[in-house]
Amino acid sequence: MSEADTKAASPPEEAKDERVRQISPLRKALVRPELGSICGVILVFVFFFLIARDSGMFSPEGIQNWTVVSAQFAIIAVGACLLMIAGEFDLSVGSMIGFSGIIIAMMSVTYEQPMWLSIIVAFAIAMGIGWLNGFLVIRTGLPSFIVTLAFLYILRGLTIFLARVTTNKTIIGGVRDAAEGDWLAAIFGGKILTGFFQWLADNGLIDKFVAGNRAGEPVVDGVPMLVVWAIGLIIFGHILLTRTRFGNWIFASGGDAQAARYSGVPVNRVKILMFMFTAFCATVFATCQVMEFGSAAADRGVLKEFEAIISVVIGGALLTGGYGSVIGAALGALIFGVVQQGLFFAGVESSLFRVFLGVILLLAVILNTYIRRSITGER
Amino acid sequence: MTATNRDKATAPVLELKSIHKAFGGVVAVEDFSLDLHAGEIVALVGDNGAGKSTLVKMISGVHAPTSGSISLDGEAVSFADASVARAHGIEVVYQDLALADQQPVYMNMFLGRETVRGPLKLLDRKAMMRETQALVDELDVRIPSAKAVIRDLSGGQRQGVAIARATHWAKKLILLDEPTAALGVAETAKVEDIVRTLRARNIAILIISHSLDQVFRLSDRICVLRRGVQIGVRETARTDKNEIVSMITGVG
């Protein structure tokens, strides 16, 4: 009797209430997290093409210049991106970069250990700290903002302390000599495809130096390992996130940890592993930088944690977790690198870099949020 | 058919015997016994704090009973945690649904148990979408598509997805903890239809509800709890609301 009543009442109600609607392909394209960063990339390239076309920004050396800077941002952005999608932050990334760099230089130069051992130890310690970050966040239930803010200070302080008690300096040089011929150091320093670039130069496709001690060598003599790492990490992060079960668990852990737990997702393990991956990325950055500069300094990596987070947010990720894209974060890093170096090429006062960055961050996030809302009708 | 086979066929899907649960000095459930058969809907009713949710959590493996036994298909089981109960074919639809908002329907359907293929164990999205679509069609859960994001769905649609997920994985038993508490009239009717579909598929269902109207519409039997004590079990067809209300409140 009452069953018949509800049955009779339901069809017209349903049509109104269930809001079954079709999603157009355009709408689907527009709600992708990468939207803001794709627009940003186009905008930034058009802008610099107009104002800095003749400055050499788009010559082979110019391209290498901003590619390397973008790759640096991308390496830490990939880690920060996966961690943010898993629902957590790591503010200790910048301090981790300084810390890992000093560990490598201290072990290899001051204590004359083999370079490969120094690098492995740096990775082990950094990832151990990443684990500790994650463990503390999970165990205490405190926001990762607070826990990793503590490590921002702890690690920076320890870095300066270690450098000063062992060498009485805050910069440790001589790494390049110590890395000479080391198999593991070659994976972080150096370049690949050098033969190809030599061939390009021999065929007049790129310029050669005409004077100085590098005369006859091509102006761009290979792809730096830093760029290879960035591309590798982007591909790894993207596939992990979008093509594997673990990637789905990352989304679920950040989107709704309780729901994920009820569904049998090992949320704690996912989050701790993402803290460790972020630490891994920071150490890749540190190692590449130490190899490139031939030295480590206690103040390296300052503000990198925020630059990583900005790249990720420009890339469309939600600060609250559960939503985002590695490709978006990589594009965010590209915007970052192009703006930083573009201002230099355009001859703009370099101190304005941070002003531009803040403005771009704001614009990208407003664009992301506004478009998403206007299309999905969210409030 | 041999005697043992017949026993197996008639053995209850779920058999709770003298279940007792205490949290420290507080007794949450006292001497609770209930049989649940395939294709049967039993409603668990009682006021707040009667021990209904504690009971569900014992069956789903979240809590272990202090004493007493839980049997599935006539075999005693003990669940170390929720995933073990799931492996035994028990699914729970929680009041707060346990869906990830930013994820599409098909990913929620397979969350924690994703379909993978190939040596690299990459996600088989197509297979998951196909299965999800077949499932929501079968249960008549009307959603835009299997790719729709949970955030874009209405309360009824979400509940439909949560129940469809439970249906997909449940081999024997589904526990519904106030599945329509947050829903409107039409959506509630929809969920009730789905529950009836499940009964027709020979799944045993234990439903907690505060709506006696709903309990009388859906259930075959009603089990009343009051302050941890099992007051009684009635066949729905042979009782009325007055009797159930007085059993719940202890008045009259």
C-alpha cells in the first residue's frame, strides 16, 4: 500500500531531483586541472616572445637557460604535487635541499668518502627525515603544515651547524674534483646527447663558440642530467598517479581519508610514502645542484618549498588534497622558469621577479577556480 | 541430497550467538543472538545508544566481541579487522557513505580493489567503467555516467553509488547503517527499491533505521534493542508499530 504510494510518486520527482545530465567534451576539457597552467604557459610565452624576442631568449642557449631553471622547479614540484594530492604539505623541502647538499659535500670533501657513498647516505638520511615527517603527521594528527614547518627550522639550523663545526664555513667547495670519475655522480651531473649536439653544431644548426677556451664547441653541448631527471620524474609521477592502483589511493587518501580507510586503502602508508618521495625529489635537486656548482652551501634551497607549492597550485591542484595533476605542476614549473629567466632576458629589474610570481600565482588560481565554478555551477 | 548438504543450504548466512560487548566497564551489547538468512531483510531498531552501531561494527570486523560467536554459513569466524570481513563477502554502507568526492564513480566503486591488467599492473579503466555502468544500470541508479565525479551527484545518487558498490562486492551479506537518514522522499524510495532488488538476489540484509515506516515497508523481521539488551525479534507481518514502539521505549 505504502509501497505503491512511493512508486507512484517517484518518477516525476526523479526527473527533477536526480539531475541526470550529459557532460559535453568541452566542459570535460575545461574542468581538467591543467587548464589554468596551459593558459598560463601560452600567455607567458606570447608575452616574452613580444617583449624579449631579440634578447636571445629563444636562441639555443636561451632555451637551455630557462629549461634548466624550469627543470629545477619541476623536480621539487612533482614531489610536492603527489604529496598535496595525498592531502599533505611539506614545508621542509627547501631546508632539505640545503641539508642534503651539505651532507654530500661534507662526506665527500671534508671526510673524503667516495662520492657514490656520500650521495646514497644523503638520500637515505633525507628519506628517513621524510618518513619521520609523515610518521609524526600520522601519529600526532597535527596538520602537516606545523610538523614540516618545525623541520624547516630544524633542518636549516642543523645544516648550518654541521657545516660550521666540521669546516668552520657555511660553503663547502671542491665537490667537482671529488666527483671526478664517480659513477653515481655522473647520473646527477653532466650531460647526455653531447654527440648529437656536436653534430647539430657541425652542420650549422646551432652556433659554436668563436673565441675563448671553448672555441669550436657548440654553445649548447648536451641535455643536462637535471633536465633528464625532471622529465623522468614527471613521467614517473604522471603514470603513478593516473595509471596505477597506488595513484588512485593517493587521490583517495587526500580526497577523503576516512572513506579511503573504510574501503581498505592503507592511507597511512600512502601518506608516509609521499613524504618520503618529496624528500627524494628534494635530494635529487640538491645533488644535481651540488654537482653543477661544485659546492654546497648552507643557505641553498631557501624558499624552494613555496616555489614548489606555487608550481603545484598553478598546475590546478587543490590545497585541500584529492585533486591535481603532475602535468599541471610541471607546466607550473615551466611558467616559473620562463618568467624568472624571461625577466632577465627582457632586461627587467630582477628584483621584480617575485612580484611577477605573486601576480601570476593569484591570476592562475583565480582563473582555475573561476572557470571551474562557472562550468560546474559549484559555489 | 545428503543431510549435510541440506544443512548447509538451510544454514543461516549470519548467525550471532550470545554476543557480548563491553568497552571497559560499559556494557554496550548484552547476550545478543540473531540468525540472518539469504534473501531476508532484518531491521535493527532502537533508540540512540541502544547498541545498534556497535553490533554492526562487530559484524563488519571493526570491533571484536568480548564474548559470543559469529558464524557465516554455519562456520565460526573471527575478523581481525574490516578487510577480513570484506574478504568474507560482507559489505557495509556507512551513514556517511565513505565515497571520495573528487573521484569519478567508477574509481569509488573499485577503490582499494582496482582492476589492473598487464605485467605492469596498470589500471584497467575501461573494464572498471564498463562494470560500473552495468551495475548502475542493473540497480537502476541513474547517474550521468560512470565517469561522473561524486561531487556532481545528488544525495540519492551518491547513496545509490554506495549501495551499488556494496552490492558489487557483497557475496552474502550487506549491512546498511541508516542508509536514508540524509535523503529526501523520492531518494529514499529509490534506495528502498534497490534494497528490495538485493533481497531478490538472495543477499541477506541487516538494516538500521530510525524510520519505523521504512522498517515496516522493507523488513521481514524486526529486532529491537534497548540499552544493549535484545528485547525481542518480531515478524514484520505479525506485529504493528505500537508493539515495536513500546518495545523500543519500554513503556506500555
